[in-house]
Amino acid sequence: MAAVSRQRVRDVLEPVVTIAGYDLEDVTVTAAGRRSVVRVVVDRDGGLDLDAVAEISRVVSETLDADDATGEMPYTLEVSSPGVDRPLTEPRHWRRAAGHLVRATVREDKDVAGRVVGTDGSGVTFDVDGTQRTVPYDALGPGKVQVEFNRPGASDEDEEARS
């Protein structure tokens, strides 16, 4: 049995995931005995709940089965959203981090740790100890959301969703 190609699976899934209203963040294919494990990471503005994961899982599974992207090899499908430890590298990642405390690498300058207060087509604006600092995307390296247990301004509903 031939190995399943990560790129082939990604090429097949990207258009249908996009049409369904999600961003395909990553695809991994791992051999597991006589099967493959296909892991698909998707995201969208507003995040994902269990209903969204179920919906996109169905779309992904139907697409893989119809296209035969996994060949003759049986597979196990795992669909998830990116974890909090995912590096922020794309403008959409930064947009989705609005309101969160982030630590980021800034090229040719001091790194920044602050709350993302806005994004636009050119960069990210942080609140760093009460002062706003805008960093253009081309100077911004990867960022990482910092875990906060009592985020300022978080509603009770947000707190319940995290527990």
C-alpha cells in the first residue's frame, strides 16, 4: 500500500474547507499500522464549537471518501481547532487573537508583550502597559498567546466557556 500524501490530502481539502467557511490551518498524515491517521486543523473567526467541528468533520470525511485522496489505505480522521500554543504567524491569526495577551518576536527591535487591541492590513496594534504600539506584519515574527486565568474584561460567559 502506498503512503498517503500530506500535500495531496491538503490540496483536496483546502477548497471544500474554504467553501464551508473555515481556514485549513494544517494537515498531517501519519502511518498507524495498516491505517493512516489524517489530522486536520481548521479555524474560523469566532472560533469553533463542537457543532462546528462535527459539521466540518462530515464535510472533510465525505470529501476524502469521494476523492479517494487516501488511496486504498483505510484512515482514521481527527479534526480539531488550533491549540492555544499555535504560533501566530498569519494576519488572520493575529486578528483572532484580539483581546488576548501575546508575546511576539519583533525583527530588528525589542520583542513585545502586550494585549492585541487591533489589526489591519498592515500590522498589529498592541497595548503595552497602557501605551499603544503598532508593529507592521513584515517586522513581526511569530507570536504566542499567553495563558491568563483572570483576563481583564472577560465576561462570565467567556470564563464558563474556558472551564
